[in-house]
Amino acid sequence: MRIKRHIQYLVSVSLLASLSAYAAPPDVNFAVTMSEAVTVNTGSGTPRIAVNVDGQTRYATYSAGTGTSSLTFSYAPTIGDLDLDGVALTSPIDLNGGTITDLNGNPETNLTFTVPNTSGVKVDYPSLSMDFTNGTSGRYTLNGTAYNDLSSFLTAAGGTFTRASVGTYFDSTGTLQTAAPGQPRFDHDPITHAPKGILIEESRTNLLPYSEDFSQWSKFTATVTSNAATAPDGTMTADLISANDTSLNNGFVYRNVTGNFTSYTVSVFAKAGNVSHFKIQPNAQIDGAITGFLATFDLSNQVATTGNFYGGHFINTSASISSVGNGWYKCSSSFKITGTTFDAPLKTWIYPYFAGDSVGSNVYIWGAQLEQGEFPTSYIPTATMNVTRAADVQTFPTSGWFNPNSASFYAQFQENAALNISGSGSLIMGTALDGRFIYRTSGSSAYRVYDGTNILTSPDQTLNSVVKVATKYGGSNMAISANGSLVTSNFDGSWGNQGFAWLANSRYNGWIANWKYYPASMSNTQLQLLTQ
């Protein structure tokens, strides 16, 4: 009589996929149905089924069912296992020194089975993982142990997070909040309230005193009504500025600072009053010439432009506008100043009118900022003097989870930076100058992997948009994939390791949503799947 045997998949795929990236994944159980009750003897070995995990052979070993016709075989993922298109089983059952007999002691010899469809059994088990999209309730793992807050994770990993100043961010309600020194900022989209990840920025200084009190600014045929509206931080601190004269170069408030020949970005939060537009005019006298330009902002249509250039010393100008909710917009303009000598201070003028407006045209403003740099960063509140926001720095030692010989990295991030950022570029993750896993060079919009000798470069990416990048090294197959576009090589990728890793270096500015490390070199297929 022929004995019929088959194997079937038991575990909920959706449950595995939702848990596996955060902690030690649960065992994947497979049920083997025999045509009769059997006895499993594991005295000399345990029967098992081979499981192909991205080309690596793992095993689902017998775990339960002796004395019945339904046996359970369990696969426990190994740290570093990654298979996003599904594991595969191999027939037959491997007795591995054990035995499977009927209840009379007769051995079961035909242990082949029809391989089931296991494409839905996906495994994602990094040795170190940080998910910043759930704020202080995010999930962080170290070698299979999960931590629900960043502080306890860093304590377990021996890591640190520092920022020697306060910093601002938008919370899950879209309200601008201030984080204490040393407190990570889990930022959100102020309109959709979707989490963006941890905000990492370089050090910047707001050069404009009284950033929220325009009654302390100089006025030229303009009136300031203090504390006239609710500001983006939820306080009644926004001011209304009104133009008393709409002739040329009248009806504005302004502030002076000492100028330098460098790049600047000026920004202010604005909300429509009886008009829905305003202007910012950076201005100075350089080498004997009055020079500057106008940045104009249409709040109703969310349009920002630059124009009306004069004097020739303000170049590389740009303007942007973005909604932050409740009718407020962050309006920014970047520029570079050239020349030899400043004959007068650098001025920041704010006009609450356009040509054709009536006397008394007004807008609400709050949170003015002038910073050296080619793009705007998070708001830095000031009072009587300028204020510096320190850089966000997070590092942790590599002992216990890092493999310098063969491994893979993954990050999902949104870098808020101009294409021609000065300096050596930004590092998203790395362990040394010759161990830069994901970084961007000055003037480039592509990301790179560098092993101290060899460099691979991804296709260009759109800055200030979500980018997923994965890299791998070791075994003569260094590669990089960005948003599903793969670049490969035959480089080995021998890696430098100075004993600790950066979340990002001091030249990175933006958000990091996910950061994962696998102590094994994944296949090109998995590299692409991670970044799609």
C-alpha cells in the first residue's frame, strides 16, 4: 500500500512580515501531514527540511507531533537573514541521523513531498535596526532584542545622542515644538502629520535677534501690532505688520547684521492678513554700490520667486514656500554675496505689500531667521541676541553587531540640502573615512559607497525627497542600490572600522526614517528589493 505524504505552509505571512524587521522573528512553522500516525526519534539527530534563504541553506527542524500524523518543523531565522521575495523549501525531509517510523517501528523511507508556494514567507532580520517613524514609541533592535525607546536602545548598544542646545520640530499634531538639549527630534509633516523620522542637522546660527518680536525691529513707515495671532508653535506671539506707505522702499520692517562674503538663507513664517503676499529684500552696500534683490511670496497660490536684482553682488538666488498648517507658510530665500568690502551692514527688509495694494495692507509674520548656508534649516528662536543650534550627533560602538569582512547596510532618509553644499559632503552611515557606506559628495545628487580604494555611485536622486539606499561589501561583490536602481562591481570591499558608527555626520541635514545593518552580504536581488 502506498503511503501518501505532503507538506503545507502554516504560518501567517502577514504576521511574519510585520514583526521580522524589529526583533527576533518568530519561528516559521511548517506542518507535514503523514498518511498515518508516526513516531519521531531524535536520539541520534533531528529530522529537518532545508530552507533556502537568499541562497543560504537554513533548516526547519522537527519540533512537535510524534505519535500523530501531523508533524511540525520549525525554521528559526539567523541574524543577518534577509529574503524579501520568499524563502524556498527543498524536498525530501532530511532524517539527519534521526528516524521517522510508524507506530509498529517500521521506518518511513519515502519522505519526498511537493514543494509548496512559500513566496509569502519573508524574512528581515538585521543585527541592528532603528525605526524612527514612530517617535519615542519606535522600535529599535540589537541582535534580536527589541527596545521601545531610543534611550534604552542606546544604553544597550553603548551609544550616545547629543545636541548641546535646544532644537525645534513638528509634533504629530503639526505644532512646532522645542526639544531640550540632548533630546532627539522626531519630526512630522506639519500638514499630513505623517512621521518623517529623526531630524539630524548641522550646527547653524540665527543671526536675527528678536525673531518673534518685530516691535524690536526697525520700522520704515510701517506699524507692528504685537501678539496679534496664534503662531505655528501654538502661542499668541505672531505679529501683524502693516504698510503705512506703499511708495517705493516704504512700509517695511528691517534688521541689520554684520555681513560676510558667503551664502545665506533668510526665512520667516507668514500668514495672510488683509493681503496674501509679501516681500523679503536682502540688501547691502558693497564696494561702493547699493546691491540686493527681492524675494516675493504669493501665499494664496504658494508661489515664490526672486527678481529685481540690482548692484550685482547677490548671486545664486532662490526662493521657496511650504505650508505648515493653519494658514501659515514658511517662506525662504537663499543667496550668495560676492565682493571685496562691506560698506554697510547686511539688511533684511520685510514688506507687507505688493504694487497696487492700498495703504494699510498687512500680513502676519513670526519666526524670522537669517543663517549662513545654502538652504534653510529648522527654526532657531532668538531674543536679545543671535542663537546657535548645535549639531545632532548619534554614534554607537560597533562591537557585537558589526562585521568588517562581509555585510550590508540599508537606510531610508530624506536629505534637505542644496545640490552645491560646501565642504566634503554628507555621510548617512559609516564607521571610518575608509568605511563610508552611504554618503554624498559636494555638488552631487547621487549616493556612494567607498571602501578606502573603490567607489560605487548610484544614479542621481532627487534631494529633499524620500530615498532608499542599500549597500553591501565583501566577497568581491560590492554594490549599491538607490530606489531600486542597482550598480554592481567585482570589488571586494575591505572595510575600515574605527570602533564606532555614525547615524549621520555633521554635514548631513534632513530626516532618517530607517537605518539597518546585516552582518552578511546580501544578493543583488535582495539589495534591490530593499530599496523598491
